[in-house]
Amino acid sequence: MKKFLFAFLFLSGTAFGQDKLGVIRHNHLALHVKDIPTSTAFYREVLGLKSIPVPENLKAIRAWFDIGNGQQIHLLAGRTEPIVHDRNGSHIALFVENMDKSEAYLNAKKIPFHKQTRFDGVVQIYFADPDGYLFELNEGKKLTARY
């Protein structure tokens, strides 16, 4: 069975495509994970995301995280098939304050990553979570004027 991860956009507060669905901004990205405690630890301790309270009846099978501006990542238990992503396909892109500090942090945590310079000179780092979901880091201050 092929797995697809839908890319998401961080949308502004104004209506986007109001003549269609009327989307006004991104709410959350849900990721199917194998082990909630392992993934929760990674998202909290490695990515540094703040946990959001989950309803009591879902705590064993869900974990929710705040990624800023009202946007979230939801982890859903029960994945049984492997996730295989590469940097030219599905991935989750996040801005970081300082790429050098992010790289040093990943090295200190012994998390393997791939570093490259994009065609326009922006440095990117790619690494996977425990399930194989791929994250791309970009330095926010270099991109804000471009997007």
C-alpha cells in the first residue's frame, strides 16, 4: 500500500480561494505513528514542540503538538507499515532561527541528517522522525523575503 503525506501550507488569516472552499489557514497535520510514547518523546524532546492536552479518552492513542500560530501536528497510533520518504518527495518543512545551532543540536543528539544548499543558496537540513517522516529545516530569516 502506497503511503502519501499531504504537504501543507501556512496560510495567512485572509481567505484563500474563497470562491472555492474558503480556506483561511492551516489547522493541523495528522501523522500515523507506530508507537505513541516514542514519537511523543521525539516531537517534544528533539523538535522541542509544546504538547497540547488531548481528551482523556484519546491519551493512549493520540498526542497533539503546537507548532505556532494556531497550527498543530497530531500523532495518531496504529501505523503498521513502514514510512519511506526522501527529500525529493514528501516532507514537512519548518523554519529554524539558526541553521548552525540546529545542525549542532542534531549532531549532539546523534540524529543522522542530510545537509544541502538549494539552487537559490538556502541551506537545508533533512532528518527523519522515528517513523520515517522526513523533516526539512530552513533558516527563516533568509526565506521570509522570498515567500
